[in-house]
Amino acid sequence: MLYQYSNTAKQGRSGPKIIAKLWDLLKQNEIGYRKPRRSTVRGSFLDGRATFDLQVNPSYIDGLPDGNRLAAVSLLMVHEGVHASLGISDDIMDELQARKQSVLYYRELSGSGVFNEFNDPPRPGRRGGIVKLPAGSFSTLKEQNEYLNREQLVDFLFGIKSYRNKFLKPKWIIDHLGLWGGIGNRRPETKGRFIKRLAPTYDPYFAAAIVDIMMSVNSRADWDKMMAKAGSLNTIQLALDSLVGNRARGLQILELQRKWGVALTEQIPMR
Ligand SMILES: [Zn+2]
């Protein structure tokens, strides 16, 4: 197992757990190639299903250049291995961990490379050696690496509709506003997507978070990108109306209105 010999696996606490889980699955013959129902799926893990629990899409691997295949299989096994070692909890945090681990592993594979101890699979006429990805391979991992460098992997994930639909909930947003560099480090599009989920609650608690998110914007370009994803302005106005009577919030709303030249309430929250 290539990952086992990587430095990535040796750093942090998750590596040994992932390796143990993958060996476990291998021994039980629960890792294998299988065509997924949706052809875009590259790999998946589902505990206890009739076929392999951990599956790799053979057409995805076949479509890659020869020299990238082993690394691709290994990267997928690590991603799904994280899911397997965490168990099913149906949270975006699992996906973040799986992505983070595979991005870190990708960094090593496309940087110094990883020593292939067993020369596995054996390649006739070739000695075992370093598995190293050519620069620029796996463009989505390269992109995620850049997001991770800025602590914005969560923004990358919420750029994907299926994850938004499944995981982006008002309470989740509030609970995680301070993470990954705080609200100031979210992409403007993510801020807009947060507002779009918070506004229809018409709840002052969530409306206050909308104001905090808006206050974190520093440029016209970012404001426009945020508002383009924030849903109906009228819904936002109705949500912010719930803050009527809150002097501190009222002042912030007035400041935002002046700064960005936009009506954020239907009524003047204070005078
Ligand atoms: Zn995943």
C-alpha cells in the first residue's frame, strides 16, 4: 500500500487509522474495482453493501495516463479510507477531512514523490522506485491544494451544489463561522450562499449573523459577488427587519446601506 510509505501517513493521528482500516478492508476482500451507477463517481465507500464496500471506478483509472494510475488509485483509497475510518456521520466535516488528507498526500506525490516499497504492482523490466506525479496532473486536486493553502477548502466544497443541498444549514453556518480563518476568510460567493440559507428563517438570531457576514466585506467587487449568490434581496430585507429595535444592529445596517448604496430593510430599523 503506497500511502503507508508516505510522510503524509506518518504525520498527524489520522494516518495510522486510515492504514489500519484499509488493511482491514483488503483482508475482508472489501476493496475492488466496480462500475458505479453514476459514471462521474470515481470512488465510494459504503459499509456493509453486497458488493465491495470500497469501490474504485475502473473507467476513471483506465482513462488516465499509465504513469498516473497507481497514484490515482492510492489517492482514491486514501479519500475513501478516511470515510471508512470515520464511520458514517453524514457531516461535511467528514468530506473535508477526506479531501484534506488526499490533498496533503497529493502534495507529497507531486512534490518529492513516495517510495514504492513493494514495487506494487510489479512492472516487468522496471525496478521499484519513487512514485511521482508530473507537475500539473490531477487539476482538481491542484485546485483544492490552492484552496487548502488559504484555509478555504470549505469554500471549494460549498461551490459544489450537491454538498450545499445536503449540508448547508443555518445552524451549521452559525456553529462554523469562526473556523478556517473566520468569516473574513470565506470566499464572497460562500458568504452569499450562507446569507441565502440564513435569510428565509426570518429569525433575529440568524439575521444578526447576516449582518456580521456583510460587515466582513471590504470591496465593491466582493460585495457584488456575495450578493449575486445571496438570493432574493426582499427575503434579506424581511430577515433584517427582524432586528428592528436592536440599536447596535440598526447602526450596522445603516452603515452597510450607506457604504454599499443598497436598501437592506423595508423599514428604517432605528432613527
Ligand atoms: Zn468523500
